[in-house]
Amino acid sequence: MTIKTTSVEKKTKGFSDVIDITNDVEAFIKKCDVMNGIATVFIPGSTGAVTTVEYEPGLKKDIPEFVEKILPRDAYYHHNETWNDGNGFSHMRSALFGPSLTVPFENGKLTLGTWQQIALLDFDARGRNRKVIIQVMGE
Ligand code: ZN
């Protein structure tokens, strides 16, 4: 059994930016020299999230529009009174999607569907340099 961890840096624009990180995860599995197991992707930050989407231009607009409907940027959030950082909407959106994802891999390949990619979502109110943790457990 092998357990290996790495991190990758991603430049984001914030405001529900959707970034395909599938290749980073696949590349790290190859590096780990394991055939079967699971890859966990985790974002250490409470205004980001990790999920799967079909990474295409329509959904890159649908996700920001969806979160704006259910958690509008200009709604009232108690968090904004705590720090005055004005990104209560970012934290709520992040909590909704969640910070991590686990994907099984078989024969060195992720078991994702054909139209399914691993996506980093950045909900912060500014662009960021995001660190994403990838951990592979397998043999
Ligand atoms: Zn905040």
C-alpha cells in the first residue's frame, strides 16, 4: 500500500471560477506508480470547493448563475460583521459544495465518466493563488 500526497497551485479569478484539475490528479497517480486505489482532492480554504462537472463553457456560466440565485452576493450574511471582509456569500457557497472529493482509480486510470471532470471552484470575492492537495492511496 502506497500513500502519497502532493499539492498543486492554481491561479483563479474568484467569483465562482471553475477550473478543470483532472489532468493534475491523473498525472500524480501516474507518478505514484500504483494501479488501483483512490485519489482524494482537497482544498484547504473555506471559500473554495471541489466537485465534478462536465467542463464545458455552458456549465462554467451555469454554476455562477445558480449560486447567485440561492446565495446572492448582496444578501445579508452574519459573517460580514465578524471580519468585515465582505465574503459571507463565498463561505456559504463553499460550504454548499464541500471542500473535497474522492475518486477511485483502476489500472492507473480515474473511473470518471466520459463527460465528467474534477473541478476546483473558487467562490472568493477576489482572485487567488489556490493550493489544492491531492492524496493517492493505492497499490
Ligand atoms: Zn470571510
